[in-house]
Amino acid sequence: MKLILQIISALFACLFGIPLCMSAEPPESYSDLLRAAVHHAGLYRGGYLLYSPADSTGMQRAGELWPSFECDERLVETAAIPYLVEVIRNGPDWQEGGDYLRSHIARCYATLCLAATKDRLAYPVLTDLLQNGTWLQDPNRLMPEPATLPEYGGGMGYAARKMPRIPSQDELEKYDIRAYAAIGLGMFGDPNAAAFLLTALHTDSAQMRGESFLALARLGNVRLIEPMMQYAERDHELSQFVVDLAMIRLTGVRFQTRYHREDKTLSFVGFPELGRFDIGQNPHKKVWQHWLKVGRQWTRQRLESTYQDWKRMKGGPLQNIEGNRRWKMTQLGIAALPFLIEKIATGDTELIEQVSQLTRGKVSRDASREEVLQWWDKNSESWTMPFENKP
């Protein structure tokens, strides 16, 4: 019926010379697209099925450690930016099924879509939102005037006003729009956002601090590791899982753990000197702090040992084990780059594949030895870990 009315309206517009028939308006407006996205979000573990700060680490694609977000591609167009900014500032021009929480969630969704445009116009909006954004705190503010409420059929032929579901304080606090601005700045990737995100680590919202910590990791600057870990040591509310997730993203290092059933403790295979930890002792925070102290020598020793094993097996009958040794070199993360570059400089160009993996394609797999060395000469400072031990 709606489509028929639209066709009739268009015909009348053309007949009477109204320029509507020349309109290039898309079949679905941005408002319709946003409404559909939020409407189909559905409930998921106490939050809507989009990148939620309340449960962001649960929103992962299969096989990926890092939480991901995808916006409708039509809402990532440059032309959609004015609409997205309007929604962020004033909310959408609709209320979804009487659920006023979804209207606020639409603002959060629009924030992530704005970041996904990667347009320079988005950056000042996101930084302003991070510093000054507000989220719905008082559920009574959401109560509309009775005359504006939709009606539904009541008993005995009477109509009654349908009261909307008023969200609880806990529900509202899951969707602090400042936390979404932090996520957006991480997605946007501007290195200048680091200063704003580091400041956001000192706000009163634990949720916002956690998302700002993850967003700093998204920026990919290893020079941020030191201030991030100094902060993590002070903030006891910051989840060790968030710290582990951020550091893995930033460094590419993965520590092998072993769980001891007899006393329900955890140890790290690569650091026997640390002993065993009770789970409640924040072991992941502690191992990252220890790694920053001994990481340079630890990485060199483990890489050299794995490299020698690989050389002995290369071309032999143990091809699967040989491949495993190559994989173990990449598990040492970005910290291994200086030592891999040394090997490549002496002629071991087979290791260029490992360098390409660790740099996420910044160095091509097909790069020549000279190209790799030139790249390292220009970029080594940005890819060298700030370890405490300098030898």
C-alpha cells in the first residue's frame, strides 16, 4: 500500500509540474536505513546486537580475537554524514515501537557509522562527542506527553494509550555515547586521537576507560604501550582481559598459558620465573609488565632458538614441524622485527613473509631484500618496542 501511494504521489507531482518527479532520492532514506538497523538489532546478552561497549568483546567474527563492527554500507557514504551528525546531536526522527532506549542506541549506531566513513568531517564530531557527549541518565526524561502516545484497542471497545517501556538505569549506562565515540576514534585511526583517548582514561566511567584503552590499541602506535601499561597498573577496575586483548592487538604477541588443576592456578610457559598465579591476581597484567622489562632479550633468545630449529628442518622430511617453527616466529610479535630484519639483511629473504605478516601487509610478501631494508630504515622507530632493557 505504501508503495502504491508513493507511485500515485509521484504521478500527481509530474502531472502538475512539481519537480518531485525529477528527484534522485534513493528508494530508502537514511532514516529508514538507520531505523531498520536498530530494529533488527535484537537483544543479545543484555545488549543490542551491534558493537556494544557493555559486551564488545563478545561481538567477534569466528576466528577473530578483536571485536568487529559493520555498518550498512549505504550509511557510510559521504552524503550520509549530515544525517548521521543530526542523529548524534538530536536523536532520530522516530521512536522504535515505543522503546525509547532504541532511539538512544540509534545515536550510538550513528556514531560508529560516522567513524566508518573515514571522512575528515567525522573527526571533530567524534572528538567533541568523546569530551562533551551526554547519554540518557534519567529515565523520566524519556516519558512523552500522554497525547503523543500511540493508541491500542482496549476492552469493551475503548482505546487506551500504550505506555512505552522505560529502560532501567543499568540499561542506559550500557550505552554511554562517549564510549562509542572512543570506539569510533579507534576505528577512524587518526594518530592525533591518542591525546584525547589518553585523557579519557581518567574519566569516572569504567566503561569509557575500557573502550578508550582498546581504542588506543587500534591506533597501532607501539609508543603508546608504555603510558597504557602505566595506566593499567593503577586502574584496578580495568579488566585484565581488556589489557590482554589490547596488547595482543598492538604487539602481535601471544603468551602460552598452562592451567594447573591441582591447585587451580595459572602459569606462563615462556616465563617460568613468574611462578603460578591465582586467577584473581590479574596474571595477564603482570605478565605484560614483566615482558616490558625483559622483552628484548627474551624475544632475541626465543627467536634465535626457533630460527635455528627451522633452519635444521628446512628442506627435510619434517615439513609440518618446519612450518610450525615459522609460525612460532610470528607469535613473538612485532618485537621480533628488528631481529628478523637482521636475518634478512644477511640474505635470509624467506623471512620476508614473516615480516609481512607482523606488519599487517605494510611490507609486501613479494618485497625484495632492498625494499624491506629501505622500509625498515624509514619506519624502525615506529615499530621498535619501548623495552626497559636496552641491550
